[in-house]
Amino acid sequence: MSERTEQTPGLEKLFLQLEEIITKMEDSDISLDDSFALYQSGIGKLKQCNALLDEVEKKMLVLNEDGALEEF
Amino acid sequence: MKRNIYSVGQVNTYIKNMFAQDFMLQRICVKGEVSNCKYHTSGHIYFTLKDAAGAIGAVMFAGNRRGLAFRMKEGDKVIVTGSIEVYERDGKYQLYAKEIELDGAGSLFQKFEALKQELAEMGMFAPEYKQPIPKYARRVGVVTAPTGAAVQDIRNIASRRNPYVQLILYPAQVQGEGAVKSIVNGIRALDALGVDVLIVGRGGGSIEDLWAFNEEEVARAIFECRTPVISAVGHETDTTIADFVADLRAPTPSAAAEMAVFDYFTVKEQLSVYRRRMELLLRRNVEQARMRLANYRTKLSYVSPAGRLRENRSYAAELEEKLKDHMEKTILEKKHRLALLSGRLEGLSPARKLSQGYAWVSDETGKAVTDAADVTVGDTLSIHLWKGSLKAAVTEIV
């Protein structure tokens, strides 16, 4: 359902957040504490990305006249 | 009652004769739009002449080609002069063209242009209504025929790029009567079901085959669809109203699948790039902090009380050493000088002169006498010799 995609941030948004984290980590004035916190948050985002990829192979479905889904 | 039974050939011959005897059909001008036009290698041209009401098969034999002054193509509106005869083998009548001339633009084309302009004026093609196609769709809806190349192409491309994306097909009728309603229902049903992006289209075909995608109802359904729509009708060269109103136009159904389904392997690679980059940066930042720590430690040891004390102590020791050196040197110098002076002093001592017969004279008060004028006759003077002293009275002043 598309609502699901809207509730948790999608891959696109997560990618943006990861870019942001990396940009902050690139700052050489960053404190070690912040650096660790950012890394941890980044690893969390990567996990979310992998969860979104949802690596279960999908069969094409067909939407019936009566609105039911079945395998093509 | 006795029945007359005829062969197929007899019936066709009979009908052929009926046509042949009809004066009007022997020389007739017919206007319509060219479709399914095929230039055969034999030089004959086969085509269909049609309008909104119907169609008729037509042929121009190679021997009549001088009656055609242009390259006839799909959609041309033409006036054909010729005869209508029966082709006995197929039991079909067709138009045998002797002359073909252009008659302005084809009517389907005109209809297309008129609707295109109307919808454009309503703003249905306006870029501000175009929705962005999601880059990473999880569910992709497809409105097309369940049989045919389009659905297979989309399926193949999708499973090659990302087998984990869910495709949901609405099996639509894409040509003929009922196609418009079927396509519209498909768009609405999948929009209501909830998908991230919708592909609406079909494979290639004649302009009539694709016509449903030029109908206003389909255009409206695409326009009103809340899900972003990619149109994919026919081949690269086919452009339909659906293409103008869709959020994105794909040249073919395969291309639509490429646009709708993100590449799984690219995303995986991107994720590992992010991971490596973050690990590298973390390591660098830890290393930097370690270096900074070492640097501070060195600086701190200079300014700490212990450090100061140590430094002062060594300075004091240095000073003490210097002082000692200095003192020793001074004492030595003084000793030297003393020896020198005492040697010289010895040489100057008056006592030493006395030993050589000199004497020292003093008056009665003990004061040294150095001038004869200070003495009067009769005074007693003391004469001090090297050894012992004498008392002497002054008898004369010389």
C-alpha cells in the first residue's frame, strides 16, 4: 500500500539523510562523540534501506473484476 | 419443394456479376483515411480506406501506379477513384484504385489534433500538473492487455532490474469496442488499490488499434489519477493524447518498465558505498582525535605544576653550578693576588732597611722626626736600630 511508503521515509529520503550524515562526518572539526553518534544513526538508516528493499521475490499479481488480487 | 443448391464459386461469381453490372460501382470516387498501407514488392499497394463509419479494403495494382503521385502513408486523407469489384477467392469486395489524390489531412488525424488542442487549452498537459515519478517504487500498477508483448516486456524488464518490486496488472482490453471503458476502469481500480506508480499502455499497432489512447475519457482518467502515470503506447514514433496528459511518456512498454522499476543492484551498491564511506570517516575521526589527544598531553605536561617544578629545579641546579664555578675562580684569583702583593710588600718593608744600618728616629712623643728644623739642641731623640734602640741628646743642629 502506498500509505506504508509514506509513513516510514522512503529510500529516496533515506539516501538524502545518509548524504547529510556523511557531509557532517567529513567536517574535520567534528567531535568524536558526534562522529560516533552520526555513524550509529547512519548504520540505522542503512538497515532501514535494506528493510525497504524487502528481498522477497514477487510474482506478478492480477487485479480481478471483483477487486481481489491473484497470481498472474 | 425442390431446393437449388449452389457452390461457393457460383455465388461469388453471381455477386461479382451484380457488381459488374452496377454502373455506379464501375467508376466511383471514394474519400477516406488510409490505414494498414502496404507497398508490396510486386509493386501493388494494399491498404484500407476508412472513416468513422466504416472501412473498405483497397488495392492499387502496379500497372495503375502512375495514378498515384505521392508516397501514401498511414493516416493520409485521400480521394480514391476506381471501381468496386468482388474478389471471388475470398468472397470480398474491394476498391480497385486507378487514381489516388490527397484530400487534406485525414479525419482521425483532425480529430486527434482537435482534441489535443482542446485538452491543451484546458491545461491538462500543463507541466505544473505533472507528478514526479517515484525513484524507488515498491508497487507498480500496469494497465494493459494480459496477453501480448507489452505485459511480457514489462514483466521481463522488471524482474531483471528488481525481482523484489511488486507488479500488479489490471487486465484491460486495449483496442476495439469497450477498450476506453476498460482502460479507464483499470486506471481507477489501481489508483484506488494504491500503487506507487502506474504504467498505462500497449504494444504497437495501427492508428485504429491505438485509438483508445486518443480518447478524452482515457485522458481524463489519467489526468485525475492520484498515482503518477507513465504512458507507454506503441512504438517510439506513436504519440497519443495519453502521452501528453501522462506524468511521463515512455517510448515503449519496455522503456516504461525501466522508468518505473528501480535497479536493485545499483541501490545495493550505493548502500555499500555509503557504509564504506562512513566507516572510513569514523576511522579518520578517531585517528584525528587520538592525535589531538597526544598533542594536548605534550602541551599539558609543559604547563603542569610538576612540570614547572621540574624545570625550576633544574634551573636552580644550573645556577648553583655557575655560582660555585664563579666562587672558586674568584678565590683563586684573590689568592694569587695576595701572594703577589705579599712578595712585593716584603721588598718594601722599612724593617728590612734597618738591617742594613739604617735607623728610624722619633721624638719623645714617639713621632717620627723627618726635619732638623723640628728639633732643638738638648732634645732627647730615640734612635731605633735593626736590633734595639738608643736614647741620644741633640748637641748641634747642622
